[in-house]
Amino acid sequence: MVLTNPSTLIVKYLIALSAFIAGVLPSIFSALKIEAKIEILDNAASKYKIMQGRFRRLRTITIYNDSFEEDFNKAIENLEELKSVSLTAPERYFIKAQKKIKKGDYNFTADEKNV
């Protein structure tokens, strides 16, 4: 009843604003190609985790031969390719991430040298 016959001016404005936002947001998302960027970043994040595992395995190799060098060079090439896809986050998000890391939200002990 409220939407079909709004009695107050505030309700009329809220209905108009909601309709405007519903009409404008899809065109903004389409213009910015946000969904495509999210898909690209999601794919890059998956590949990054794979690369992280490869470098961890390479770190544990104690016999360095031609096979190791070939695997290492391939991993570096893949990493360079992966870096070319990255998008730079706005500064405010970078600062928030730094604070979370310093606070201890993330644990990087798997990448530390065994003592």
C-alpha cells in the first residue's frame, strides 16, 4: 500500500531514489566492467597460490641440476606473466592491508626459513 499510494513526501523521494539507483547501477557496473575485472583477479589469485606452492617446493630441493634450473626458470616466467595481470588497489586498501598484516592477521611461517 505504501509503494502504490505514498502518503508522505519522504516516501515519494525514497521510491524515486530507489528507482534511480536501480536504473543507474547496472549501467555503471557495465561501463566499468567490474565483473570482468573480478573474474580476472579471481583467476590471478588462484594462479598466485599455485605459484607460491611451486616456489616452496623449489626451495626444498637440495640437488641443483639442469632440471631444477629449467623448473625455476619456468616458474619465474609464469610469475612474471601473472604480475602483468595485476590491478593496483587504491591506496586506502593497501594501508588497511598493511595494518592487518602488522596486527598479525596473516601468518607467513610457511615461507620462513627453518631454523
